[in-house]
Amino acid sequence: MTVILIYFFIINIIGFFLIGYDKKMAVAHKYRISEKTLLLIVVFGGVIGSGLAMLFFRHKTSKTTYLLKFYGIVFIQILVIFLLKTKKSFNLIYL
């Protein structure tokens, strides 16, 4: 369990700093991190760090396509967790 917590802590820190770095590069009109990379961090569990960074740095908050993808990933993750939890509960009831 601690390995999972450490993983999520690290992936969220990475997500936070990547959004911050991308904002810094956007302001400087330099090479940016691709949206695919930023969303991949979200897929792998960096939802909280990336979401907080978006608010903190005010980055990607007005780009509708990015937000739709971001919240789509969040919705799918919540759905998967819900289905896994209910399946686990369902299996425990009928053992």
C-alpha cells in the first residue's frame, strides 16, 4: 500500500511541475510540452497535481479541448474505481 501512495505522490508532483514548466515556456514563447504528454501524466494518476497546477498557474484553464479531455479522463477514472469497488463488494456478498 505504501508503494502505491509513494507512486501517486511522485506522479502528482511530476504533473504539477510539468504544468508549471509548460506555463513558463508558454509565457517565454519557447518550446512547449505537448498536451499528449500532459494528459498522459493525468492518465497515470496525476489528476490532483495537474488539476492543482492548472488552477495555481492559471494554465490550460480556458482551453476547452484540453479541459474536455482532462475531465473525460477524470470521469473514466472515477467510473473505473466505482466499478472495481462495487464488483469487490458484490463478490464479497455472494461468497
